[in-house]
Amino acid sequence: MSAAAPATPTSPYRLAIQPGKSIEELKTALIERFAATVDPADRWDLTLLVSRDRLHEAAAFLRDDLALRFDVLLDVIGIDYLSFPDHRAERFAVTYLFKSTVFRHRLKLKVRLDEDDATIASLTDLYPIAEWHERETWDQFGIVFAGHPNLKRLLNHHEFQGHPLRKDYPCQKRQKLSLNDPMLDQLEARLKAKGYQVVSAANGSAQTGAGA
Amino acid sequence: MTFKPVPSAPAIPEPSLEHAGVFLSSAEALVNWSRRNSLWPFPFGTACCGIEFMGVVSSMYDISRFGAELVRFSPRQADVIIIAGTVTYKQAPVLRRIYDQMCDPKWVIAAGACATSGGFYDCYCTMPGIDEVIPVDIYIAGCPPRPEAFLEGIIQLQKKIDGEKFRDSRAMGAERRATTTVAA
């Protein structure tokens, strides 16, 4: 048996563990194509700073390029640098964590956002999981994701005012929720569509707020 | 010469009601006795105290020794609601609604630091104590409380039920006051 010419991998598993582009190649590709810069604050991993306008394009490239295959969006993270020491750049940042289950590599993309215009393109058309991640980021930081199909609060209740993870939100400011079942009308509509007869009015005992 | 004392005649038992198998008591004592010995708890477990409550129910500590083993998962069948865990403001109307669905007479046990005071969650989303939305009968300290503390809370609740008067009871429309605290 000659070990000089290894057999071409045929099984999907063998294909999967073939290395993609090395991290250095990946870095140069992104820097060339999307004018990305390396974030010096990330000391353990690779974070690339991209501009807001290029983010969607860069994410599409990361997902679709056959040598990269970043097929998972692990997380979307909002950052408020308001009380960060010696911070000169824009106030907000959004970090996207990508992972490739094919090549087993990871990458972070970071976008800095100005306080006056904290809007960024949604990635829901590329990664469906981004819908909830972006809802959470909007809920807690007030960063608007343009093109999001359903930008509602995810963690805080629907009567909440403000965005609690912003550093200028007083963290002990509590907000009471007065109305039970904010989705009752949707539930009743769904029941009616299935042929049930809905008896109770929408606000039967729904107005049972705190201290009632 | 000595005289033996004349032995007194044997006492003839008086015909009593007790002897005849009849007992006199107040209706309050009877009703309270039956209520305190068949508490049906509704576990509103939202955090680690709920896990601790499972230990209280199961065989090692065995809450059925106090007649409270029949855990119901419908508020309409429960007598006592045990809030074991953190309650957020988003959850508060849900808790209130479950409490409203319970039939009288009903009692509330706030188990653990979070349910009694919010615990260490001093933040925008956590309710500092469930007594903001529902009246509490027994507070149990601990993070989470030991099963013994849970049982002590049940015993304190039984004592409280024993002392209840119909004219004070919630069934008559009067709001009672929460009083008892169990030390950890």
C-alpha cells in the first residue's frame, strides 16, 4: 500500500473535517473585502470590526463562502460603553458570534454604533435564529434592527419603558406590569380559527395588577 | 383496740356525655381541625426552592406526616399556595390570577429569600417579595430553606389555622394579616 497518495475522502464525515481556510487567510480575506479591522481588545480570539453598512454583506459572505461555511450564528451581543473607562469610540457595539460546524472555527464580528443612530441591518434573512437574539438586544439595549419582522420585547414585559441594560438606566428602577395575558386576544383569535367558541371577555379577570 | 376505717362506698360513675360517646366542642374547633390536617398545597415553584420542596414532599422528609401531601396542580383544588422561588414583575399578574382562582379558605406560604424579599435580586425585573401582589400567611427564611424549615412553616400554618375564627376568616370577606415568620 502506498501511503503517498491519500484516498479522496468520500464520506460526508471525511469531507466535514477537512480544514477550511486558515484563520490568517480568513482574516486577510475579510480585511480585503469588507475593510475590516482586527479588534485589539480581543486577546484570546479573533474579533473583526466591520462598519455598519458592510455587516450584512460580510455575514452573507461568511455563511455562503464554501471555504468558510459559518453556518451557525451563536449569539448577538449588545454592549453599552457609556461608563467604560477611557472609551473614545461610539457608545454602542453589537457583536455577532459565528461558528462553522463544518470546519469547526469561530469568528466574531463587531459593529460600533453611534448613540444618535443605533440602527443596524437585521440578519434574520440569513440566520433565522437572529430573530430572537435581535429582539433581546433591542429589548435590553434599544438597538434597532432594520428589516426585523417582529421587533418586540422578548424578556421584559410589554409595559416596560426604556432599555434596562443601558448604563444610564437606573438598575433598581422597577416597573410593574398591570395587565395579565397580553397575548389573550391572539389566543382567542387562534381558538376561534380552530372552531372553538370563546366565552370569556378579554378583560374578565385580566386587570389584576400589582397591589390589587 | 383499733378501729379500721370504714371503707367508703365505691363511686358510682355519673352518667356523662363523654361516657355516652358524645363530645362537645365548638364548630370552629372542628372545622379548623379538619382544615389544618388536610392542607392541599399548590406548588408555585419557580427556582431552586421548588427543587427543595420536592425533597419535602418525598419520602425522606415526607410532608404527608402533616396531612399536606396531596399536591394539586390546579389552583381550584388547592388550599395553600407555596411560592417557592423568584417571581418577576412579568410573572406577577400570573401569580395574582392563580391566587384569585383558588377557592376560600386559602393560605399562602412564601418560601425562601426570593419570595419573601426578592433575595439578592435587587434589580429592575424582580419583585421584592410576593406580598406586593398577594397576602402572605407564612414566610420561610433560607436560600433555599432546609426541608425542616418547610415543615416548620407547615406546622406554623397549622397553628395559625387552629386559631382562626369564622368572623376573621377570609370566607367572611375580611382580609387577614400576615404574621408569622419561620427562622432558618
